[in-house]
Amino acid sequence: MSELALIGLGSNLGDRRAILDSAVASLSKTPGMLLRRVSSYHETVPVGGPSGQGNYLNAAVLADVESDAFTLLGQLQSIEETAGRARKERWGERTLDLDLLIFGARFLSTPKLNVPHPKMSVRRFVLGPASEIAPELVHLPTRMSIRSLFNHLDRKPHYVALAGPPNTLKSEVFQRLLRELPSRTVAERPGPAVPDHNFEAPRQGQSPETMSESPVEKRLRQLGHAPKAEFLARLAALSLYRWTPEVMRSQWLVTEDCPLIEFESLQVCYSRPDQELVLNAITPTFAVVVDPDETLRRGPSLIARFPVIWPESKEDALAISNEILAICSSISPA
């Protein structure tokens, strides 16, 4: 039985168009592969990596594949090597790059292969070509279509949330993002007050609820957060009613937590008024898991209706923030 595979192509060295033409021809001759559609070629600016690189040509291919994902990965790498790809520098120039983006409804997280591709949900150069040929194909981690993911990058305000329990590393990343991005944070309380949603945030110095610990309270405590009232207050702080048109249009919203990920994990424990807070909350453009202890793990069990990214580094605040800033720059160029 065949699987539907979405493959991304890119080149920024040599005769880029001829290289992509040759790669598509090689894919069409690959045993066990039947090409369905090939996108047009998109000129794109490099994201991250060394400065001074030339622009890319990017494309996408949709194919029926009879082999397993690891065999397909080997076939793609063989085509890259034939084109002269040398794997020397991460995010550096390359003659040909072939990425397995989606492989049926499979979710793989291994040292050799991650599918769906961990970064595809925040990359215009991937989603643009892919939305041409597979707009309704579902991205498993977000349950969103490729077209919806592509459109989501243009939703305003742009908002990056740092997910994971409170930790020093996340605080360092948060502070650097505030310095480097044209950004605001919910702590600044811009805009009008939030409508009453039938809950009361805890007052300063107020003790936690004295009732016995419920499943939702236990989970919040495990995540390093205060009881339910404060958690709902953080959700309310993200209400669309709070934000001025200026912020909505031109600035990034940055938060040091991601209440919507927690809510999705806990929503069975919440009532209808609580659910209404989510309907009015700003959805992150993307969230980044900054979690050295790996409390939040990549996998289908992490529920989020928006892109969630695991940075390449788990311990280096500068590397993590640089990666986030590169993503932000590609989504909303200065």
C-alpha cells in the first residue's frame, strides 16, 4: 500500500532551475514513486544561516510512494549527492536540498528522521509551493491544512509564545526577544479592559484555593503554574479586546508562557465560560518549547492548533533566541 509523500526542494548554488528540473526528473524515475503534482518554482530569501548567501529557488512535489519513510529518505539523499550536495554547514548554501515534509499520516521522531518536518509549519518557502499542489493536505501536529498554515503566517498580530514550565533559560530567551523584536508583552496591558468572563483573578497575596486538589489543579502545578483563577487570568490577558490596532498591525506580541497549549491539554476539566476565553484569545503565530528537562515532548499527544517548534539547542539561550528571531524575520520581514 502506498503512502502520500510531500517533498520540498531547494537550491541556491549553480544553475538552480536546471538543478531542480534534474531533481524532479530523478524523483520521477525513483523506484516505487509515482509523481502526482509538481509546484512552480519560487524565488525566496535565505532564512538563518551564514550571511551572503544567494536566493533560493524552492518547489514541492506530491507523490505516491510504496517504500517506507527511511527508504525514501535514503533515496532523497542519493539524489542530493548526485547533484553535488555536501553536508558541511547547517543552513548553509547547497546545490540541492530535498526534505521529506509529510509521509501519509505517519508521525516519526527519531535521531535520523522527523516527520512531519519539524520546521515546515513556519516556513513560507516550504508552505508557498506546498499550498499550490496540496492545499488540503493535513499537517498532523496542528490538524491544519497546508493552505491554512500558509495563511496563518499572515494573521495579525504576530505572536510568539514560549512554552514549557518556568525556567531560567526561557526567561533569558524571553528578555532577548523583547530587546531584539519590535514587540509588546501582555504585562504592558495595552488597550481596553477585558470583558467580565465570570471569574476573578487572584489578588496580590491571596492564598491558593483551599479546596482539595482537582485533576486540573494538579496538572497546572506540575506545569509550574498557579491555580485555576490565575491561569484563566493569563488567558484573558490574551483577549483580542485588549490590543490596539497599532500593535495588531506592526508589532510582535511575546509571552513567556503559552496558556493555549495548557488549555488544550486540560480543556475537558473546564466549563463553557472558560472555553469562551479561548475563543477570544490571540492564537500564537508559533510557540517555541524552551524546556531543558523535556517536560513537554514532541508527539501527537501535544495538542495545539498552531505551529509548535522545538529549537535545535536545548541549553543555549543565544542559539535558541537566534533561531526564533530568524523565524520571526522570515514571517514578518523588517
